[in-house]
Amino acid sequence: LEIDPRARIARVQPGVRNLAISEAVAAMGLFYAPDPSSQIACSIGGNVAENAGGVHCLKYGLTVHNILKLEIITIDGELMTLGSEALDSAGFDLMALMTGSEGLLGIVTEVMVKLTPLPEVARVLLACFDDVEVAAGAVATIMAAGVVPAGLEMMDGPALRAAEDFAHAGYPKSAAAILLCELDGTAHDVDEEIARVTALLTRAGASEVRLARDEDERKRFWAGRKGAFPAVGRIAPDYYCIDGTIPRRSLPKVLTEISRLAESHGLAVANVFHAGDGNLHPLILYDAGKPGDMEAAEALGGAILELCVEVGGAITGEHGVGREKINQMCSQFSDAEREAFFALKRAFDPRGLLNPGKTIPTLARCAEYGHMHVHAGQVSHPHLERF
């Protein structure tokens, strides 16, 4: 609806595709920072509903950090404006509440997004590792050194090999894992950070650290990462994508445990994820045509999400809860916390008409879920023992 390059804002309707915003302002030296892998297709309204991130959210933030104002319509038909063009606005931060609310509180009809200047230089390092845990440990090493990459992504062997066969990005197919680390800013600063991060990665156990030779190779590296999900679809009849978030320090432990859980469920997992902010996306490989495989995949997915909670993380980073993860909300939150969520829902939608039955589990549902787990001898989180 409006682009103001001086104010660095764009006013868009919810059906506008994420990537279309950056395409519309590229000639002005600007871009819209949140970039989910699905950015070619996902809508800005959906991004608001799920508080979407992307490969560059480590430095530039999630959707909630890149919008200034929302226009919504309530269930009663009232038009409301949340937020403002200023950096802050009076009263409760209802715009932040609406962002990530999964359609439970209102209908987004307009979004004012922040536009970010394109960096002078962006360069990507590809680091190869012979061990997945060592690669995960390298992530903590980089962040502990005070470096904030524009993006820091990890792919394990199955994921990188599938992506390489699909996108021909130039990944080393013999590696157990790779990290993609993008550094951007002024040419001088980026040169210094490239040297520093290369040394950090080498000390952290990388078998090889490779700098993209030019812009074409940089784009190929990212094309492989962003094409990893469809690429994995080539190595199994079906896959189930999980979305959970953990503290970065727990990455080595959690990746090892995911491998153990996958083996115990008789399935394989390919890992490709936003390593810098601990947002995991394990892809569980299964065959829906094989009896019991789909149920095993769902059970494994639930176990991985509860593992994320156990280590101090969350059951979603950007994909939301919906119906799929509603049982795991019982592991994440207490009775009192869930009742607070229902109170918010009732304040905006007293008759429960917006996206009903999603996201917030009832106390009865959690009691039933906890009872099933206790009797199955599969309690994986201490909070479940209360139900």
C-alpha cells in the first residue's frame, strides 16, 4: 500500500508474500529482514501469526522485531490499530501479544514493517566437521566470542547430502556436518570478522573452513540451505518437520539424544536448523504407506519436543502450535499459565470463534495426556507427573 524509503517503512496487506517486500524495495537499497525458508510463498500475515524468523533472524530479529504497527479486526468487527510509527507506544504492548497469536485473538488486515538497509558486504564461511557434536559446540564458541553473524546455520550429513544432490551448492558430501556462517557490514569490518571466525572455527574442530569465492557462490551456499526441506523429500517417501527451540549450550546434548530417540523409534532423522538461535528443525523420515510408520513419526516428534522443554527450551520457535503440538503445551506450561492464556483468549474472543480448539489445551486434555504417559511408562518430563 505504501513504501517510504526515508522512514524505512512499508505498509502492506496480509496476503503480500514475504519475499515480495524485499523485491519491491531492493532498488532503494533496502530489504525486509525476516527470511523464512518458505519466503518465496509465505505471507506477511502468516509471518505475524507465527512470529516467523528465518536464517538471518540471529542478527536482525524475528517478525516482532521488524514490525511497527498492526491493523486488526476483532471478532466483534471493531477495527483496531496496535503499535505506532514511533519506536514505542503507550499502554500494553498488544502488538507483541498479537504477533505469534496464531489467529486466536483477531484478524490481521494490515502490517507496517521496518525496512533495513542492505549491507555493504555479505560473505559466507562454510565450515566442515567430522563430528556432529563438535559442529554443535562450535556454534557456542562463535557466540561466546561476541560475534553476531547475520546467519549461522547447521546441517548434518543426511541433510547436506540431500541438499547437495538437489541444489548443487558445493557442499562436501563426506562431512558429518557443516556450518554456514554469514557475516555482513562494511568491507573492513567483515574482513576482520572473517579472519576471526575462521580462527575460532578451526580451534573448535573444523576440518576445513571455506570462504565463498564470490557472490554467486554465496548465493549457492544459501540456496542449498533454503532448499534443504524439499531436498530431503527426495530421500524418503515422507518426512515430518519438527520445530523446537533450545539454549545453544544444549545443542551437542540434544542432537545426540535426538539420534538415540530416532533409533529407539526405528526411524531416521535429518537435521537442518538455525543453529545460532537454537531453533531446531529435525526432519523425521518415514513412509506413510508402511503400517505404523506415521504413528512412530508422530511419537518421535512429540518426544523431541519434550526433550526441548527438558533442557530449558520451547516446543516452537516459529511454526506455532496449532493442533499438532497441543499435547506438548501440557509439558511446557502449568495449569495457572494455561488459564492465563484462556483469560486472554476470552478477553479478545469470548465465544471462542477464532481458530477454535487450537494452541491452548484444556485442563482435562492435559490430565488425560499425563495419565496416558504415566501408565505407558514414558514420562520424559517431570511436570507430566502432576497430571
